[in-house]
Amino acid sequence: MSSDFLSQILGSVLGRGAGAQGMPGGLGGLGGGGLGGVLGSVLGGGRGQQDDRGIQRGGFGGKGAIIAMLLPLAMQWVQRNGGLGAVLQKFRQKGYSQQASSWVSTGDNEPLDAQAVTDVMGSNELSQLARQLGVSEDEVAGGMAQIMPQVVDHLTPSGEVPQDADDVLGAGLASIDQMFGRRG
């Protein structure tokens, strides 16, 4: 389930459809299906296209690679901040209740803008992530604004926060670590 979860998020964020259609399950190698195939195409593929906000979709060449690199960092951020329920509460406390509720619901996800990410995460956290990735804070905030709705959406498929949401998140991170030979 964790590799399917990761494939679905990356597929959604990178413009490959909400269900990551056409991507077989399983991690596989970087050239294979599932998460491996998605990351392989993002990190080694063509240039992709920009969406109406100037965000690169698919392929290497800007935002697609940043999104792929940010996904595990976003997942770690959720864990460090108390898990999915606590992060949703942070968004609500900062005035983004409507957006957070839409990500959990079974309807369409309301978009999040980079300023909302800055409000919730704080500039210190964004600065640290930007340094870690070698990109600007604006790029991190923009990428996180795309990732967070998808992470929440895919963790809450039935319109509520399941009890195992944080376990699924942890398993996804473990899959990424295993895929890249990192040890916890």
C-alpha cells in the first residue's frame, strides 16, 4: 500500500491523474513501475510541460524534480509535527480550514498557495528545506503547496482521517529509504 500511496501522490502532483493511471503498483527499479517508474521519469525523463501557474509538470527541468525531492521531506515534516491530524489542525489554526477540509473530503481539493505554506510551516523551516535542496524558499513553498493537498487527499480516501494514516506515511518513507539504500 505504501508504494501505491507514493505513486498516487507523485502522479497527482506531477499531472499524471489523481489515480496515477497507467502506473503499475510496486516499487520496482528506477526504470520500472510504481514509485520507481514515477521517480525515474521525473528525475531522468523529458522536460514535461508547465501548468497555468508556471509549475513544471513531469520530466526533469525545474519543478518536477523539486516536487519529487520535496515529497519525502513533506512526509517527514508531517511526522515531525505530530502526524496528519496535528498538521491539519495547524492549517485550521492559521485560517486554512476550508482548504484542509476539502483535502480530507471526497470532493475536489481546494488549492493552497505558497503564502499559506509559509504561514503554516514558518520561514525557518522553509529556509532549512531550501538549503537542503539547494533551491529558493519560494520554490519550496510552491512545491509544498502542491504536495500537501495531495498527501492529505491520498491519506484520507474515504473522507475522514483513518487511524492508520500516520502508519501509511511512515511506510511510504521507509519505502523511499529502501529504494535509495538509505538507512533510518
